[in-house]
Amino acid sequence: SFGDDQAESEVRADDRQYVFHSWSAQAHIDPLPVATGRGATFWDYQGTEYLDFSSQLVNLNLGHQHPRLVAAIQEQAGRMATIAPAFANDVRGELARRIVQAAPEGFAKVFFTNGGAEANENAVRMARLHTGKRKVLSQYRSYHGSTSTAISLTGDPRRWPNDAADPAVAHFFGPYLYRSAFHARTEDEECRRALEHLEQVIVLEGASTIAAIIVETVVGTNGILVPPPGYLPGVRELCDRYGIVLIADEVMAGFGRVGTVFAVENFGVVPDLITFAKGINSGYVPLGGVVISEAIAATFDDRAFPGGLTYSGHPLACAAGVATFEAFEQENILAHVQDLAERVVRPRLEDMAVRHPSVGEVRGLGMFWAVELVRDPETREPLVPFNAAGPDAAPMNEVAAACKSAGLWPFVHFNRLHVTPPLIITEEDLVRGLGIIDQALEVADSHVRT
Ligand code: PLP
């Protein structure tokens, strides 16, 4: 039952007084109290319905309150709610086996963490110990987490106030044809020049100092940048040539988001380490991890791995992970994503790009799309400046507000609107949500210079 004003005001009051929120100036936020959610929808206390096109933080792949995940957690809680990592445990072992079996050939083991940042921290730790080198290269347009090495790897402005938390990191440009750092005009040119640039960075930073290159298989928050077909195989080749470990960060792109369990399956590349979190169990219980190649796993056969976490492989989280694999199989989730992506999302977004002068480019795959908004389609000036805040960000805030008032919760980053609904979304809801975005783009159009 909705409309309980007292319950709502208590939730709001406790939140405002006692909860310290991520990434925020605490006096300048007003978080929406959420009453409940189901599937691709959640409701506030007034019963206002939101179609969740952000999948929360692009983690809610199986939607709110998926019965199979809820039941698995309840069953596990009744049987064995927790056990330390040093013991063997049935669901932990089963989930690790399923992950390794789903990974490309050549992977051996899984190290479990509580989330994506810890996964990247530990992947880097493994790469450093395996190679005996320290430096890590990562892309400017990237997010890898907020702990010390992960925030240093991060290319986006969230790194700035944390700069050099881990000084052994250097950044490079990845491929992004729409805003090419290489003056490229075709995807092939962009791919080739991005690889030449990366090789120069390797040579100038010193191959003998570089332990790893980390890339998001498909860059997520920083633009849904789908790499050209030859790019990741080219990075793999450079890593092999210079003795560098390749880490694929699939925290956001993995577990069905792009229509496959592992995103690398789409690009013909086998990394040495794959990090995951989010979609592994839709965040019902925090879980992340590192999938480890045979060669790197072997480094720690006779040598202790100097890392661990009290909740590594937590049974409640792993039970939800096993249930995720079962849902993928029994509910044909991957086929559903691939079908809706190409039959519904791509054509509708491409049609919006033709009709709305504010749409500079649409791009993506699976349930992972970006609508990049511009003030001027000729110069490609972004609708709001890079890292815009306050009044500078107003046009994007207006677009987001138009989505919300029409019942859609959007994912907005800089000058982009991302289309990242839960993978279980129905065709009807997907079409309705895309219709809301279509309408909201008129607000963006009104800011286009004529
Ligand atoms: N890597 C990528 C690609 C992400 O998108 C995120 C989170 O958004 C992370 C790492 C960090 O994950 P977590 O917030 O679970 O630490």
C-alpha cells in the first residue's frame, strides 16, 4: 500500500540525518525514498512508478525481486548463512566452477571479492606478482572503482581528487571514433592509430616497468564505447609482445549486459584476467571477483597469494550467483537480450538519431547503449561540457527530469543518456521506455544552436 506519508518522512529524515552518501556534497542531495521494486520497475512511497532504465548502477541485470534469486538466498540463509573463506563450501565451489566453465578456454580459478573495485585491486596485485613489474596502463575514458589502485586506474574525473593514490599508473587513449583523439575518419583508421598510440605509450613508459594493461571490454559509464573489431586482439598482441598481463574489466559489461556471459566473447580476444561484479548476481548480495588464467593461477601454486577478504565467496552472494546462471539458462536471458537489442533498441535509437538534431551519435550492443547529445551536430560540441556541474549541467538535468516525470528512471553521465534497462525487461516496457526517451529528447533539441 502506498501513500504512507509518515513512513516516507521517517525514511527521508533518517537518511538526511544519518546516511553519508557516495560522491556527494551531503547538504546538496535529496535521495528519493524507494518503497519497493519488481522486475524492471520500482515505486516511491507515493506509488509513483519508475521504469528503471539504469538498472540501478547497471547492476540489476535480472531486475528487482527475481523469484529465483530471492528463493536461493532464503534457502541458503536457512541452511548456512556464512562461513569463512578458508573452508570449502558447496555454493562457492559450484559458482567458481560455473564461472570457469563459462569463461574462454585457458581460465582455471576464481578469486571472489565483495565488488568491482576489490576485483580490480586484486587483479592488479596478481599481475604485479606474476610479472615482477609494477606499472599499470589504463584508458582515460574509464571507471575501475574507488579504492586506491582502482581509482588511480580510473581515467574519469573521479580520479582527480584522489590523484596518485597508486602512483604506478599511466593513462592512454582508447578508440572513440566520434571524438577521435587521432583525427581518424574511419573505424579502421581509429583502430590502427589507437594501437600505434598504445604501443608508443608502452615504449615510452618502458615495457620492462609495465605489469598490466587494464581495459573495460566495452567502456561503460564513460560512454558505452564499443571497440572496433581489431582493437582488443591488437591490445592482446601488444601484451604478448611486451610481456604484459591483459586485464579485462567486465564489472559492468559482463554477465549478460552485452548478450553474452563474458563480453570478450564478442571480440575474439582472451585476456589473462577478467574482473566481474554487478551482474554476477544483480547485486542482491555484494559479490565480485577475478577469473584467473592457468598461467597466473600457477604462479600461486607454491607461493602464497598475499591477499584476502573476510567475506570472500560469501555463501549468500554465491547462492544468488548460482541462481543467476540457472536463470540465464532456463529463462533464455541471453537470447532475449540479443533479440531485443537488434530488433527493437538499435532501430529505434537510430531512428531517434535521424529525427532529433540533439543526437550526435547512438552506439552500443545488448542492453548497453549510449545516446550522445550535442549542442551542434556539425561541430559535435557536447550538450554540456566535459565533467559539467551546477548550472553548466542544466540541459542534461532537464532531459533527466523529463524522463522522470514521464515515469522512467534514466542513467545520465556528462552529455550522454544511457539505455541500460534490466535484461529481463519485456518488449512492451522497452518500447514504452524508448518512447519516453524519444519525447524527452525534445528538451535536448531545444538547446541545439540553430
Ligand atoms: N569497473 C567498472 C567497469 C565499473 O563500472 C564499476 C562500477 O561501476 C567498477 C569497476 C567498480 O565496481 P564497485 O562499485 O562494485 O566497486
